[in-house]
Amino acid sequence: MPRILGVDIPKEKRIEIALMYLYGVGRSLSNKILKEINIDPDKRAKDLTDEEVMRITNAVQKSGYRVEGDLRREISQNIKRLIDIGSWRGMRHKKGLPVRGQRTRTNARTRKGPRKGGMAVIKKADDKKPAKPAAGK
């Protein structure tokens, strides 16, 4: 498996798709990088030479785009800043609720997690009470 910026990219996929395994690299940036260094996007990752892998790594580093650790760190710092200043979005992040105005009465399970115990209580049959006698004539 070729390694680019500490990430193993899948060897059976086309390099255009395999580069998308880097956090912060999408289809358009992947194509832009490959066009810049003259590598065929249809080439499989396993067919890349060590020299081509180095060219890709250098192109990603020199492109000025934040990828992997830098991007993750920046996003987490932005969220921490929102929480520290006490903004509405920060409070929603802190409570684990949807941040961008989605409804929470139903849905929102991605942010809230699985449902906690339901309200329905199953009553056990009471053996203590005898059955009522039938009304006599």
C-alpha cells in the first residue's frame, strides 16, 4: 500500500479516488493535484512508482491546502473557540445537539445518539390479587 502523509491509500483503486482517503482532499482537489504533476488519474495506486508517490506527497504539501492533522486541528480549535465564547453554536456543540437549525423533536439521532430507554413499562401479572368472583344471581 502506498503511504501519503502517513495515510495508507488503497492499492486497488484508481489514484484519483485513492487520494480522497486523505482528510481534506476531495475529487476536484485530487484531480487538480494529479494534473499539476502529470499523472494519469486512471492509473491504479499499486502501479505508482516510488518517485510518483514522492511527487504526489510533495504536491500535496506544497499546495498550501490544509489536509490531515492540520485541518483536523483547525476544525477542533474553531469548535473550542465557539464553546469558550458561549455562542449559540458553541452551546449546541457542547450539548451534542444539531448545530445548524435542524429539528430535534424527531430525528437528530446522528447527533443525539441512540434512543435512551423508552417510556413504555411492561406490567407483570400480579399473583397476589385473587380473581373476582362472578356476580351471583
